[in-house]
Amino acid sequence: MDKNEAEELKKKLFNQKENGWKEKSEQERQAIFDYANGYINYMNRSKTEREIIENSEQIAREHGFKSIYEYESLNAGDRVYYNNRGKSMYLAVIGNQNIEDGINIVGAHADSPRLDLKPNPLYEDSGFAYLKTHYYGGIKKYQWTAIPLSIHGVIVKTNGEKINVKIGEDEQDPIFTITDLLPHLAQEQMKKKLAEAIDGEDLNLLIGSIPFEADVSEKVKLNILNILNLKYGITEKDLLSSELELVPAMPCRSMGFDSSMVAGYGQDDKICVYTSLTALMNIQNPNKTAVCIISDKEEIGSMGNTGMESHVFDTFISEILNKLGVNRPNLLDKVFCNSKMLSADVDAGLDPIYASVSEKNNSSYLGRGVGLNKYTGAKGKTGASDANAEFVAEIRRVFEENNVRYQIAELGKVDVGGGGTIAYILANKGIDVIDCGVPVLSMHSPYEVTSKFDLFEAYRAYEAFWKN
């Protein structure tokens, strides 16, 4: 066999792992960039789970979706959604096939690691006013100091009035920050391990320094409260019933001289929210009912009534069964056991600077397509939902028939670390599930990096799955 024949045999037999940009024409690249522009715009309007749900509901209604409670009954082709307390959401396009045969689900999560304000956050010290925080999800605490931060969320008064807050995103707004120690005086701090260099109780947001013009104590705190009272009509006590989040005040942007990447906060897992949501907007009259989940609380274990551990998603599907006129005892369980799901959550992309934590043959690479994780978990696959080979083969078939670029990987080396998604929660209902999302660099940091190629392939992957 000569060299050319050997190369052809190699091409036939090897699992080729090449950069996906090489096969794209200029026209195809432009379509990717155009789609990424829509994503960047969405991200800059949607930094918190409440904003994600508000903007996603608007997109859905513009594409003919209505609340399930606007329907008396449901028929094939109907487009419905359920808004769960403004923090999670479920959408469906009713299929032509008997729903008893199962549904096709793509599920992402809207929450991202951040800092939340404590219930009693405001205090004054040495002429400065601060807000105390409690971090949410897995963060490296040192990454949240000395960067511009904005405040997003709601304050709810006892009379039911809800005040929406967003400060620090507009160029005319002030921003906020958490100070750090100058290197000249940080010899002891820099001797500590990274995980210990910044204490959680020291992540205090600096918010003001002008004293109120009166002979009273805590003048700076009083001045801040007076400003808030004049702007929002609130008192310090109203902060007890607020949900205020600190997120980076940095915009999501195209990255690189070639604009091939996206840099921005919260791409875990908002990138999968956007790709699955926009893919669902294209679905018309599917064979099987197509369902999109936008969940909350994944970063802290999916607990609570807006997380996937709750039964609210079951309620949504049960309501569909009711309005289709087919519900009966145990049908919900049967539907789930016949269903299939892509758990749309991001994957850790291989970073060559930190390649020692990855096993290169089983890593996701930016620019090579959507990443599939057969299992996640930690040491010995603990806590993982391990997709069976039959379902992996089915997903491979769907992607290959639709020319979707994909890669199958693990989350780092064995015994190095691990992670989890909502996959196991849906698998516990009897659903076939595999994780399928976009590879990310600097995951869980204030500024994550993704490839526009992978972004677009995720969009195509979810659409192909629903149309299958």
C-alpha cells in the first residue's frame, strides 16, 4: 500500500479531530458571525436568570408561543410555555405523534456563578459605605476583586410593589468594585493558597464615601440610604425582601483579531439557553413534542422550586397531557420513560496553558463543534448520569446525518476534578440523557471565552435533535 492509499485508509478509519473553521466558506462564516451578533446582544441584556426569562419569554411570544394557561385545549403544532416565578421556564411545540411515545427535551440553565447581597448588607466603616455579599456557585474568590461590578435584581416591598434594579451597565451609571490589597503590602496574602487569599466575608462591595450633611452617626451610610430612598422609595428594611446580584459590568464582546470567539460573563450556561431557545423557534409541527427547559439553581444543586429538583416541570408536562385530553394515572411516568434529552450544559474546553489537568485525547477543543459528555461526575463517575451506548449512537446518527460537528469528551483527567449538570435529575425520571453543550475557557470566571463556531454548531445540533 502506498502513502496515498494509507492516508485514505487513515482518513476512513480515524476519528478526525480538526478545526471546524477550515471547512466553512465565506458565506457560511458570515452566517456564524451574524448568529453570534444576536447572541452577544442577548447576553448584554440578560446577565441574571430573571433577565434571561424576561427576554426569552419576549422572544417566544414574538414567535407565536403563548402561556399554557391561555389554551383551553392543545393540538399538534401549538406553541406553549410556562413561566415559573420569573426565574425558570419551560417551552413546548406539540408534536404530531402520540405523546405517550415520549418527548424530545433540550434543557439548559439560566443561573451563573455570581455574588448575592446578604439580607442585611449595608454598613459603614472608616468613612466608606459597603454592601456585604455571599457568593453563589463555584467561584475563585480572588477573580471578583478589583473588577467593575454592576447590581441587578429586584426589591419587593411589603405592599407587593416590585422595584427592578439595574445599575452599572449604562455608560452614564456608576459602577462598583471590591477592593484588593496592593502588592507592596500583600506579602503575607501572597504566601497563601489561591483558595485562601480572599475570604468570603471580605467580598464587600464599595458603594460610597460622601457623608450626609448632618451631625449624626454613620453619615456615609445615611447618605447612601437617602440616595436610594429618593431614587427607589425604599428604606434599609426593604433590602430584607430583595434579590440583588453583583455581576461583572463588562460587556460581552467579539474576541480575537479574527473575531472568532466570544468573551463575556455567564456563558455557562446562557450560551446553551440562547442556542436551544433560538433553535426551538424554528421548530414547526415536529413528529415528537419538542420541549425546551430553561432552569434555575443548577450552580447550587438545582434545589428550590425554580430548580430541576422541584416537580414544577412535571406539572408543566402534566398540564400538556390534561389539555391534550389524554391524561390518566401513571401516564406522566410512561411519557418520561419513552423520552430523550440533550442536557444542554457547557463543557470545559482544553486550555493549552493549563493542559496538565486535561487528557488531550478525551478533551473538548474550541472550534471543533459541540461537546458531548457521556458522563460527568467525579472520581469513579460518582454522581454522574452515564448515557448508554444505544443513545450515544442515536445522537451520533442525528448529528452525522445533519453534518453537525461534534466531539465526545470528559471533564478533565481522572481523579483531578469533576462536575455535574441537570442530566442525572432527568435521567432519574427514566429519560435517556446525554450532556451536549459548548466548550468554554475560563469557566466560572467573570469573563468566559467560547468559539463562535461551536456556538453555531450547538444551535444546529439542538434543531437537528428536535427535527429528528
